Amino acid sequence: MIIKNKEGVVIFEGDNLQGADLQYANLRGANLRGANLRGANLLGANLRDADLQGADLQYANLRGADLRGAYLDYSSGLPFWCGSFEVKLDSKQAYQLLYHFCRFDFEDEEIKKVQSFLKDLANKFHRVNECGEIK
């Protein structure tokens, strides 16, 4: 795989993307299915419409990355750390995140109320027929 930056300069060539420096790389529409992106620096990268199904994004710096239209099913997901701040997402991905949030089992009653409030949006998840509607 060869990856070029926004000026067209080759910044990566190889098979393993673990820890790769892909800052501001244009990966729009890239097939990164199952890619090992663990610890990769994807700061500001364009990942619009990329196929990231099953990709390992643990410890990846996605700050400011554009993931709108990216296919994230079965990926290790967005990291819960500062490296995922300002990630650009679309409504399909928002529904997916809300669906997962609403399927967690919290003991806090206030959070359960929030889950109940969000369930209609969460049920717009593209795989709700497969995973089940939240009642």
C-alpha cells in the first residue's frame, strides 16, 4: 500500500500501518478494511468514505480527522481519549454511537433517563433490524 500526503508525496509504503505518521493524509475512499492502525497519527486526515471495517484504531490520534461516510462497523471504534476530539462524523455514525450508548447497562438513573430520551434517534442505526430496536 502506498499513501500520499495532500501534496502527493509518498509518506507511507508497506503493509503495516501501526504507528504510521499519516497526519493530514488524503485517504478518502481508501480500503483500510482490517488495517492495523494502532497508534497511528491520523491528525487531520481525510478518511471520508474510507472502508475501516474491522480496523484497529486503538491509540490512534484521530483529532480533527474527517470520518464522514467512513464505514466503521466492527472496527475497534473511536478511542475514548483526547485523540478523538474534533473528529468529523455524519448522522449515520451519530446514530450508531447513540445506539451503542443506549444499549449499555448503566446503574445511574439519570443516565438511564438520557438513554430513554435518545432511543428514538438511536433506533435510526443502520443495523437496528439486525441488532434489535430499543424499547
